[in-house]
Amino acid sequence: MATTTSATETKKLEITELDFDQVKANLKQFLRNQSEFADYDFEGSGMSVLLDTLAYNTHYLGFNANMLGNEMFLDSAEIRSSVISLAKMLGYTPSSAVAPIADISLTLTNATGASVTMPAGTAFSTSVDGTAFNYVTNSDITITPLDGVYAFSNFKVYEGTRVTFEYTADSTNEEQRYIVNNANADLTTLTVLVQNSSSDTTSFTYKKASSIAGVSATDKVYFCQEVENGKFEIYFGDGVTGFKPSDGNIIKLTYIVTNKAASNGASTFTLSGTVGGFTGSVSTNSVSSGGTEAESIASVKLNAPLQYAAQDRAVTAADYKTLVKQIYPSASAIQVWGGEDNAVPAYGRVYVSIKAADGTTLTSAEKEDIRTQLENYAVASVRPVLSDPETTFITLKTTFKYDSTLTVEDATTLASKVQTVISDYSKNNLNNFVGVFRHSQLTGQIDAVDPSILSNITTVQMYQSFKPLTSSLVSQAYTIDFNNAIYNPHTGHNSTVGVVQSTGFQLDSNTSREYFFNDDGSGNIRLYYLVSGVKTYENNTWGTITYSTGEIKISSAIISAVSDVDGATSTTIRVTAKPDSNDIAPVRGQVLNIDTNNSTVTGQVDTISSGSGSSGVGYTTTSSY
């Protein structure tokens, strides 16, 4: 039986397709189903132009509706203003650009007076890779002489220019806004000062409020939000939640405009001009670090829901990570774990380890500041503890075979490419708290460097460095923990050389003898020195080693000096070990990194594939990174 189609069905328009060609085809089919256009040629008539116009219009509307729908949700939004607006509804404010900070000291020359004040904005000059940069102080510092010496010790300078914008409060101006008028402003340096009027210079400093919790009508606080073009806006309370400035008040916004990460690593500074009319010499306590870009869209999408879930309190590890990212935007990686997970449990403590974006270790002042701020969110008796990352370096010895008939490149060129792959693997997969070194992944990438490379053998070693208290000359015990098993297939394995070795050091201020230590394969650390290149053991139980966990304990000793390491002056002792597995995983605050300077790459012609006999010619190149 033949099917029939009702007149109503023939006049229906398909609306499920939004692609231009399909929209046009649906319109044509709809018109063909109408009796008024029976046998009409839609391709060779003016009707085709009209259909194009309708199809384009439909396509535009469909595209706009789709984009509008995307921008309504944080997960799918792509435009920064949409992401920022959605994050604001979760109570999240993105981080601004951050200026690099250096810790320096200044000693004045021929200064006089009961005291000397270094005003905020005092400039210091430096250069990085031939480019000049300006660093400034962000607050007044006053000192008095000590034994006739005028010294400003351990103060911070910020890269950039210190600027001030003034606004006059006017409630009749509905469009009035207090804008931080530069997208490169570092809001961590922002000072908000409210002066009574142009004739009354009495002023109050307002503090930033991150939430409305506990904010009363008399609290002099300000709020901050990102607005258009990456700039930020300052706004105040309404008289119920936060004190409201009055008409005629002068709002002064002072902050530092920075070049962000461009001057990270600056180490030599010179005073620009004078302080109180006096010149001086500058010494650097810690090089500049911490300069970063404003928070990215991807970071906002990740952190905004986490902060909302935290609800201004720190309970889970994710809570702490989100809060630390807000407190210290220069962090590239953050690890949090409970004290109960330590090798020696420490209950009631939560440990936070931060890896700075520029690779430097946080100063004591920075860690104390972060810890203090975290305590405002900690629950009950739980106390945060800031711990430095523990870096375990991996050294590789790679030998690859290649077919010389499949390439015009020599072994040195191929080895250079392999070195680049190893460096990229470390950069992309390690250097954080969760990056696991996977031996097979790396060797596979080495084989894929060039079609001529047929195979490779890559052996793995690992090392850590510890810094003894050489200046105090106090007996001290030390612990080195690889958190990975050390190779020891049987008791007494490799007792002659040891699977663990150290670089040199001196004991008890004895400068005539250089000591080293290794293991005996049976769980003991031995202390020895060399006589005509022969090991002479002074102590066969100088410490212990637990092969299954990678923990090494050094007995209490006075280490008075440290030998050079890699031909350079060092303050640390390097301890090298062979891992039990070629795969190495970080634990807690541990970070893995491939030491390309001490890794070697060797390329050899594969004699089997080249047919050149049993003795091939080998070429060796060592990484120069």
C-alpha cells in the first residue's frame, strides 16, 4: 500500500540544521513542497539570491545563539570578560600582574643626623640581558645609626614605576568608577588612601576585603574586581557592609606598574639618586623573583569553582591549593599533605610546599607571610607549615644506535636532537609535584627523534643535595630521603664501590683531608678518604641506609667545609644513588628534574644495519645545557 503525505507535513520546515548549505537546502525543499512553486527552478533564478540571504541570516543567528549559550557558562566561555563575570558570581577575583621582588640592603656614605628616612618610591637601577629596569620601594623606611653606620637592611624593592591616581567622590555622578588605570598594575602593591577633602588632609588607609564575612558598617575596607581591558576597579561598601566614603573625599590609589617577568633574576642594583641627600652602596640578599603575568583564563576556570567550594576556609588539600594561589600568584606548582603522611607523623599539621614560577626557593619572610594568611582559614587546631620543595635530580646516560644509510646527519647532530627531546621531556612532564619519570616514555621519544635511530639504551641515576651547617661548627645529623627504592638485589651488593656515593667535604675543620661516603650494600653508610687514589675507611657505621624506601641517615658530625661540585664552588654535598626502578615517582613535597648538564648522549652507527662489519665507529657528544 502506498504511503500518503498530508498537506500539513509537506509544508513543514526542517529547523534542526544550522549549517549554511543545509539551511539553504531545507528552504528549497520547503518551497518545492508548496503548490505555488511547483516546477520552479530555484537554481537559475533570482529566488536563489533571496534564499542565500535567508540562509546566511539563519546561519548568523544560529551561530550567535550558540556563542551566547557558550558564554553563559564558565566551562564553555571563551571571552575573558565572560569568564571574569562568571567567576565574580562565585566570589573569585583573578590575580593581577605581579612585579618581581628583590631583597637588598643599602649602606649610606657619610650620612649624618639622628635618623634617615628612605621614602616610598626610592629608585634602584639594574639590568637583565642588557635591558635596563627600575626597582622602587613601596613604603617609607626610617633608620637610626648603629655604631655610626647608617644601614637599611633587608628591605624589598619592586620592579616598575610607582604611580598615584586621585578621584573625588561624587555620589551624584552615577557613572563614577575608581579604576586602576593600567593593565600591568600589581595589585599586591596597591594602597588605597581616603583623604577627607582638598582642604582637610586627614586621611585613612583602607584595607582590602576578600569577602563580606565580619565586615561591619564602620570597617574601612575596599573591594576589587577585574573589569574591561584587563584593568581592575576599586569599590567601597554601602554604609551597611563596609564604610562608605562621603562626597568630597579624595580617593588616592597608589600602585606599581610592572614589566612582569621580564626582570626576574636581576642580581645587581645601584641606587638612583640619593637618600636624604646621601649616596650609598647596595648589596643583594636575594635576586629578584616572582614576576608573573595576570591570571590566565584557564587558571580562572580552574580556581574559581575550587575557591567557591572552599567557602573561605581550608579543610581539604584543594582548599589550601586554591588559597595559596590567591596569596602567592607566582606559584607554578603547589603540593599539600597532612602531617600524618610524613615519614615521622606530625598530627595537627598540614604541610604546604610551593614551587615558584622562576624556580627560586621562597624566602623565610615570604613563607611566614603565606603561613600567617593561611592560618586565617585553617580549621580549629590545624596549623599550616611551609616546606621547601625537595628536588631529586635524574641523570641519564643514553647510547643510541642509528642507520647511517637513512640519514645525512652525523652522530653529533642526532645527539643534539636527542638532548633537546630529553630537555623538553623534563620541562613538560616533570618540574612539578606530580610528574612521574617514565623510562619507557622517554626512550620511546628518543627512538622517534629521527627515522635513522633504531634503538637506545638509557640508564638512570638520581641524586639529591643537602646543605650542612658549616658556619656553626655544631655537630649535626642529616637525613636524605629519595622516597624511591635504591637498587640492592642482595645483601652486600657492590660493596666495593657502593650504589650510593657522595661528593667531598671536610670534618672538624681538618683542611688536610677530604672525606666521602658510600654504602656497603648491607645497610651501612661508610666514611672514607683517599690515599693515592685508594679508599681508606675511617668509619664503617657512619650512618644507615634503608634500600626499600631510599632513606639515608648520616650520624651526627661537624661538617666544616664542602668541596667543589662539578668544578664550581658549592655549599651543598651531592648524594648519588642508583634507583631500584627506572621509573621514579615524587612523594609529598618532592620534585623531579632531569639534570641535562650531567647527562650524556652517545650516538653510534649500527653496524648490523649498515653492513659495515662487527666494529662500528662511535661518536660521543655531551650535553652543554
